[in-house]
Amino acid sequence: MNNAPDLTRTFPRSPAEELGGYVLLARIVDKCRAAIAGTNGEYNFNCPLDRQFFDFTGIDAEEFRRFVASGAGDEEIARWVREQDSSHSDTEILTWCYEQRTREPGTAQEKALYERLRRMFAPAFGHIRTWFELLDAEEGRIPPVR
């Protein structure tokens, strides 16, 4: 697959980057393409974060993988996703995107996991609060506060 990123050398797109009006989708596309090409490194397609998207849209992850494997470009994938997710209005999609972008750990167990991961991968980022921020900090997309 010639448009597959090599995730052993670079990061997938930010979870906050939108594709077709959805957060997470651009990142999922990168991870899926890399998994198909065998260049996914430590990144797993259909991880729990990806499943947030698949659960919301009702799209089957393996059906998505097959469509991406056909060589579809980003815009084709975005159109296909929107066709598959015909049950959600634009307002519902915008609301879901906002909720994902601002999602913080909820339970005590999630908070402890988040803090362990933050200390391990982004120790200079005590100011961040959301899961998206943690990924962006770990992957170098946001600078630490000094």
C-alpha cells in the first residue's frame, strides 16, 4: 500500500485531527493503512480508542479495513464513512466529536491509568487533562509548559 505511513518511524495523525467531520478517523486510517502494510510498529488498528469511533458510527472494523485495503484515499474513506453512518445527524456528530476531544478519565481506575501513562510518556505535561492531549503530548504535537 503506497500511501501507508511507516509508524515505526513517525506517528499517526492526531486523534483531534478531523477527516470527514469526525475526530479519530484520520488516525484510524493511518493505523489501518500501516497495519495492512506491516508498518504499524507499536500502533494497533481497532484498539479501544478506535472502537470508540466504530461503536459510534456502527461501522464494522473489518469491513472498514477491507475498504481501506482497496486503496481508497482519505476523501473516499470520509465519504464512505458518512454513508455508513447515515443514522447520525451533523449535530450528533459534532457533539460526539466535542465529547471525544474533551474526554477525561472518569473512574478512579481510569484516572490512575491516565496518570501512570502521563508520568511514563509525558512527564513534563502535568497540565494536560484529556486522553487526546496525552497522545498529542507523547507524540510531540504539543509543547510542555515551562
